[in-house]
Amino acid sequence: MRRPTKPYRSRKIGDRALSPETLMMGYGFSPHLSEGALKPPLFQTSTFVFETAEDGKASFELAYGLREKRRDEEMHLIYSRINNPNLEVLEDRLSVWDAAEKALAFASGMAAISTTLMTFLRPGDTFVFSEPVYGGTEYLVHNILPQFGARGVGFMAEGGADAFRAAAAEAAVLAAKTGGKVGAVYVETPANPTNGLVDIALARELSESLKGPAGRPPVIVDNTFLGPLWQQPLALGADICVTSLTKYVGGHSDLIAGAASGDASWIGQVAVFRTILGTMTDPHTAWLLLRSLETLKLRMDAAELGARKVAAYLQTHPRVKSVWYLPFLPKDHPDRALFEKQCKTAGSTFSFEIEGGEAEAFAFLNKLQVIKLAVSLGGTETLASHPAAMTHSDVPPDQRLRLGITESLVRLSIGVENPDDLIADIEQALGQ
Ligand SMILES: Cc1ncc(COP(=O)(O)O)c(C=O)c1O
């Protein structure tokens, strides 16, 4: 593998640790290996030429783990399902943001989540998961993983530590009955779309308590709502951080991708599954993501500032019943301390309930002019959606209500427009 020379791998200048936003301009890429190109070129190739047959043999020995890497031995590129320079530079830069030893890029957030869970679950196993989770994950845990003999035990994020502990205990009992282990502790925090929080340190404590002969289950945290700037699950005790790069990291609503990051001991196992399932991203998407990463902090900072203004406006509007924006949690709310401990900011995606039901919510959505009516989040443009009728429509109605996803709930993802223009748009749509 064509490894960049030293300066491109250094995260320091003298004693000063360089900030992630600075490292996004050059870290992991050596121009001299690419004709002096300032930017990583697009390596749109499926396969790589070996200099000699011996090089080819050595590459496969390393890729398949047949022997240890020799001192100073460079691993050659082989085939773009296994490795590719665009993916490697991207993964180096993602690991900077997540403060991870290793990161892997995937074809989608769901590819990252499903590949990661399948890596650690076997027939007879159980796993613990928080609720609500993103609609696709909900389908995976309820409908797909059980077909492979892995059963999930869910708990409501709003149920706090007691609900989490009870689910872990139940998962252990079930696993003992089915001759398996508790294979994973899976948490989405903040939860989509309720912004319910789950204690990541408690997830780690429960994982430690579930340790069996095969080790302990990894704590996997979906960090899509706040990642990678506003929450660092690995520093809080998670083993694997999964993120839909489709959202803030891609940031322009023009690609689908995902990531998993963590210690090499966990991520190496996921890498094997990714190579064989073929769930990696492609070079062009990786190239687009490298471009997006250069402005990630600017975009996320602007969106977060805008969200603060829009949320404050909504809170005062007479037609708005409640605004599920984390800084508005009352001081005595159980999630308040968790928010302050885990999250650097509340991000820019939140929901609010309009007075009335589906008709009133739809009327509001249909009147918006600047804000686009679309699912997804984390893009430069502000999006509004109706979780009950859209992202969570395949969740049975009684379960939706249990999860707090009511007919009057509208989700907003604030972009980088002038927030006063967004407020003017919301005002006209609510006002008529
Ligand atoms: C919290 C969360 N996790 C995962 C995903 C799935 O990501 P992707 O659409 O990139 O597969 C989404 C998508 O909206 C999401 O909101």
C-alpha cells in the first residue's frame, strides 16, 4: 500500500496537537505519490497492478492474515473491495474526528450498522438495543437479524438506567436458554427522532458485566445525530462508533455512505466482514467525502447556530405544543445531566409538535417555501419531515405512540441558510 511519507501522517507541529479541521486539508495523503497533486486524485480503479508476482504473493499473505507484517514492509494495494487510496485517506481522516485507532468507510450508514452487527452476532445470540432507533435499524433488529437466529431485547431510551439494566439482564437469560451469548450492546443516542438519550458509560458497564468465555459484547453507538463533532462515543466508553456519513459528513445531500470506527481489535473483525460482504464505499464517494470533510466544521458550526435560533423561535410560537430540543430539557429532567456529560452541543436536528394532528402537521409542511420537505438530515439545506408518515411509517401505530412519534410531530434538520430566513418561512407556514 502506498503509504504517505511522514509529514502527512503527523498530527503535531512541535508540541502542538493539530486540530481535526486543520488535519482535513492534508492528513493521510502524500502529494509526491500522486504527481504532486495538491488534492488526492480519484483512484477510479477496481484493481491494482503488482510490480512482481512476489509482491502479489506478499500482498495476499498480509491481506488474508497469513503472516505478520515485517518491519517497514509496505502493504500493496490489491483490489478496491479490499483497499483503495481514496478509502484509505478518508478512513485516516474519519479516525481523526472520532479519535479512533481505525475507521472503515461503508456504502451507507445501514451498511455500516448491519455489517457491524453481523460481525458480532451468531445464531442463538441475543443483543440489547435502545429504542427508538432509525427506521432502517428498527427493521434490521426486528425483522432481519431474527431470521439469522439473533434476537434483540429493546429498551426505551426514556426508561433510563433501570430499563437498560433490565434489558441487559433479560438478554443474558434469553441467551443462556438459546445456547448463545449476548453479542452486542447497540445504542442510538440521541435517538431519531425523539432526541432521547442513552448513557454510553452505563452501556460499557453493562457490557463488562456481560463478559463470558468469548469476551464481552462490543458497545456500538450510532452517532449520526451528533457525529462527528458534537459527541465522541469512543471517549465516553463505546467500542465502536457507527455513523451515517450521508448526513453531516457528506453534508450536501448528494451521496450515501457510512462509517464504523474504534480500536483495531474490534474494527479489524468488522473489516473482514466488510471485505467479504462487499459493503465498502466506492472511490468516487470516498473522494466526495474528502472534499466535504474540509468544510465539515464550518458547516456544522453554522447549522448548530441556526438551530439554536430556530428552536428558540418555535418555543415561543402559540401553535407549537412542544420543542424537543435538548437544551430545553428542564433542569430536573433525568436526561439533563446526561446531555451535559455526553453532548458538546444539541446539534441541528430536532423535532417539535404542532397543535393538532396529522392534518395540521401536513398543512404546515405543505406551506413551507425555503425549507424542503424531505427525509434525511445534516445537509447544507434545511429539511422538514413527518416521522410518523415517513421514516417511521413501518413501525406499528401503537408502537409509534409508545416511542413518542405522534401524528403532530415534525422533524427539522437545520442547514446553513440565514436562520432569519428560515424563521420567516416557518412563520408564514404556521401563521396562515
Ligand atoms: C440515526 C441514523 N442512523 C442510520 C441511518 C442510516 O443511514 P444511511 O441512510 O446512510 O444508510 C440514518 C438515516 O437517516 C439515521 O438517521
